[in-house]
Amino acid sequence: MKRRTALVVGLVAAALLLIVPGSVLANTNEPIAQTGGMSTMPLIGTGLQVDIALDTVGVIKTVDVNPLDGLAKTKSDPGYVRFATSDGKTSVSVLARGGRLTLTERTTLANLIGTDRWSADVFGTKAKSTVDYMIGKDTSGNPTVTLGTISPAAGITATADVAKAKNVKTKLTGGWSVATAGVTFTWDGWTKHLSISVSSKSDGTAALNITLSGRDRQKTVGTLAQLAGSRTWSAHLCDGTPVTVSFHVASDGTIVYDGATGGTITEKTKNGVLFVRFNGTFVGMTARLKSEGSGTYKLVVQGFSGFCSQGDKGHGGKAGGDKGHGGNEGWGPGGDRPH
């Protein structure tokens, strides 16, 4: 199965932004779901096309592989789908979980060599960003990944990871030679990272991994006057119920809880940080204001969810403020790592 393909791996974080004093911050904690799915666009040759559709909470609805070329679905659950040939030598799998969406193809390096295009609606702005990349091999037979044209959607900044893209390091790891390139996307305080990695063994066995990852964490910098005002954070429970949390930044920098819709909540403010969780779930958010000195402040809003493939309760951990990792509040998710 000749592979000259690009995988639209759309893992997306939060939506609208904080623009001016008193404006509404509308964001979502469903970085994968916001893409609505992903697809491939081979540029040359007969390539494999993969179309992935996600529902509103990031659960995989469909994965279409064309041409199948002997591939059959061997595994399917809300967050993971796998196609493989009968001999198991070629497979295509999709993992959608938390703040990470990964497409993996296992085949031969010869099948992967070519020029492909990745595209995704990275931040849910209704427009796709694209990245062209080339897979090849060096004189020693090791894989290489080189980035081509990077075309971000309007308003989005895309930066090649220079150390990886210009100097694609090949290293031997457990018998696998690995080459990686990457792109960092930023938009209105959010950041997402695209990683394209190819690994191969001396027998020609190879794997392509394309991952878009990032946390639903928005950082907005400004004066107190610029940051003061009402905000509304929005998301969904795993049954599709829309939820919101309303809060505001007071003129003295205090973050004040105003209300919530869609379910009963536990709310507390500790050390200037607002914590809100929807009871019986791991859906929630935190907000905090940090002084950056010289009259400048940073508003950090962190959303949690995106683990509906495991159910609302399928993600362990404790809320840890804006880092999304272990904390001491006794509730909340442990970040957007796949488990």
C-alpha cells in the first residue's frame, strides 16, 4: 500500500478570545471535538486518504480509509479505531483523547516516502491550516522528515520548530531510527503543537505518527483595566449537555464567580484562583490572574474535559490550577494526557 499521504489530525483547543475590557471570553475545553474531524490530502502518487469525523465531545464517529487495500477494521471504541491487513504488517490507527489526537500508520519506509499535506481547523476558527511535509531517507537508509510550505489560517501564527525541521535529527532508539519535524501554532493566547515523526528498522519496517496536541489553556496579557470584565466559559458534559461558567475579573484583580448552567457545581476560590467543577464529572475549569510586574497581568483560564471516550469519570487526577496536573483540591482532571 503506497503511502504518500497527509493526515489531518485536528486536535483543537478553545474557541473565542478575550479582546477588550468587558468583553466576553467564550472558550471550550474540548480541544479535539472542536475540529469536527480530520482528513488527508496526498499530493503525489496514489496515496491513502483517511477521513475522521468526531462528535461534539470528541468521540470518534467514523474513520474512512480509502483505498482499503486489504485493510479491515480490527478495533473500534469511542477513542480508538484501528485498521489492519490480515497479516498485521500494515495498519492505520486513530487515537482521540484529551488534548491529543494521533494518527499512526505502520507499514514499510518505501511506502511512506513521498510528499504529503496535513491540514486541520486547529483552533476551531472554521478555516483550515495546512502543512506540507516530505518523507525520505538518507544515504544510510534512515528516515528523514522535511517541512515544506506552512499555511496557517487567518489570524493564526505557525512557526516551524527549527531544531527539528532544519536539522532533522536521526537517532537510534531501541533498534528504531527516528526523524521528527514539528510546527507550533498560536492564536489568541492558545498554543498547539504538531509533531510528524517517522521511525524505521533495518528490515524496512516503518511507522508514521502525526500528533496534534495542546492544552485548553488561554493566557491573555494586559493591564487590569484591559482584563477587567465578564467572561463565560463553555463546554459539554459527555452526554452532550452544554455547560457554562460565568465569572468576572474585578477592577482590583479579584476573580469572582457569577454562575453556571447545565448542572450542579462545586465552586471555590483559594489563593486567588477560581475552581469550578460540575458534580459527578471531571468537567470543570480554573481561572487565575498573575502579576507580571510593571502594571502588567496575565489571565490564565484552564478548561478540563475531552475524555468522553472514557466517560466523564474515566480520567483520574486532581485539579492543579492552570497546569492541569496533580494538585491538592481533591477533584478535577489530571491534565490532557491520554490514559
